[in-house]
Amino acid sequence: MPEEPRPARVTRIVLRPRITIRGELPRGTRLLHLVEVAHRECFIANSLTSEIEIQPSFLRAN
């Protein structure tokens, strides 16, 4: 009896959020820190076993 192929698995997820900021963009790592905290506290991210990489970009609202 032939073996069934194993199910496909998601092993890595890359998220590229585009975050719009009203007013001046803060200097330094403050925004990156806020993104990291949001990811660390995310229920969905904490329920996955896949590697999750966040690559944010920050834009200033007109």
C-alpha cells in the first residue's frame, strides 16, 4: 500500500506591515520597540509554531 504524501506545513511567515504615523516620525528605535511588543503580546503569533519575521515600514500621514 503506497504511503500518502505528508501534509504541507508552513514553517516561516514574513509580515511586512506598512504603519502610518500621524505627525513627525520619532527618531531611534521607539517604533521598532512598539512593533516588537505588539508581536510578543499577539495571541495569534503566540499560538503558532512557525517562525514569524516582522519587516515593518513606517510612513508619515499627510
